[in-house]
Amino acid sequence: MENSGILYVISTPIGNLADMTSRAINILNNVDIIACEDTRSSRSLLNHLDIKTKCISYHEHSDYKETELILETLRSGASIALISDAGTPLICDPGFKLVRTVRNLGINVIPVPGACAVTAALSVSGLSTDSFLFKGFLPRKKLDRIKTLKDFCDYPFTLIFYESPHRVLKSLKDIELTFGSKRRIFMAREMTKLFETYILGSVEDLIDIVERDTNNQKGEIVLVVEGCEKKSKMLGDASTKILTLLLEEISSSKASAIAAKITGANKKILYQEAIRIKRDK
């Protein structure tokens, strides 16, 4: 749309205010309006940065009038910055419908990248980063949560969930129930804040740690779960059983070579499965 303004989607810090980029600060100072998920929460950040730009509220419960005000402002040639309480807008935050509508109108939407809890946690997890699925918050109710987890139990890539502090232990126990106790999992808590905590281990290890230290049941939490081993599924139960028995007597390389001759399965896949079996013991 000619002569229209720009909608900037701006990331804000997830904890440490020093993570705000200079580009984001400059744009927030120069747009006509800042649309905030919560004006009270955002105002503390804006005051810290000495940003005086007018703020309006835009959240998941915003009605037609609030959306239309933003659209009319953009049509008039003014620019708006969209921010959430923390992190990147639209990632488990409101704004999708607004961005979709603005794009459908032909108005420019520009990202201003910065902090995001999903990628921050994944980057330090030590789990595979080649492919991952972000699911957001797990369901509140146990049966719904277990159903969701079962849907992803066999996925071969890394899974990422947000979780609330009062529900994290319940969710960990449901992950153990559906994924098994040996699946590796990483918990990032209070990232970039004073008491940030990072833990990597098996599901059963993490449950034990969280139960013993209730401080780990506080704050903002991201769970990064190892994907299901594809290779073991390719081998079949018989090959895995033979390999497991051989590993009780001989090395991984010899066990995989003998199992390959017995079963006809790929030696490299058997060796990788042998490494996994030994690791999970």
C-alpha cells in the first residue's frame, strides 16, 4: 500500500535489559506509536531506556476497535512498533492476527530481531539443533498433556516446550511416563536473569533435581527434549535385542559387526545404536 507506514515487530529482553539492541531502541524512539502486550510491564522497560513514545495496548483479548485503530494509523502513513512483555512478539504471544491482516493489506512489516527464549535455550542445550519443533506451553490438564506428548513421542527431532513454574514437575513426570526415564532433557530457567539455571540430564535425573531443590520450580522455564532415536526404529526389535546381549560381553565395535552378520542390518547403524544403549545404561 503506497504511502502507508510500517509495522515493526521488535524483540525485547527476556530478562537482562542490556540485551536490548541499539537498532530496537532507535526505532522505538522514532515510531509514532508502540503497541504493547501490557503497557504497565512495557513502561518499565521504556522508562529504563528513556523512551517517551506514546503507548497503546494490544493483546490477545484486544477487540476490533483496537485493531482498527492500528490499521488506520498505518494507513495514514504513521509507523507502529509491536512489542510483547518479553522476547520476540508472536512466539507464544499475541500479534499473529494483526501481522496477517497488515500483510494482507499490503503494508510493510519489518522484524527487528533480538532475544527469544526458544532459540536461546536450544543454543546452549547440547541437544541437536539441526531440526526442532517448538510447541509452546503444554496443556494444563494432565490427560490433555499426556495426549499431546504421545503425539510427539516418536518425533526424531528436538522438541521445545515452555512451562510454568507451578506445573513443571507434573509435566516432567508426564514426559517420563510417555517418553521414558532415559530420554535426555534440558531445562533452562530464568535465562539472562540473576538466578539463571541450566540443567542437562535424563528425565529421571531432572525430576530428582527439581524435586530436591524447589528453587527449580520458580521463574520462567523452557524444556528442550531430545528427539526419538530414528536409527533404533530402523533396526527392529530382534536386531536391538541381539545387539544388547552382545554388548554385555564385548565392545561396541565387535558387537555391531557380529550383529550385522547375524541380522543383515547396517553395521554403522548398529554401532550408533550400541553407543546409545551404553549411554542410557
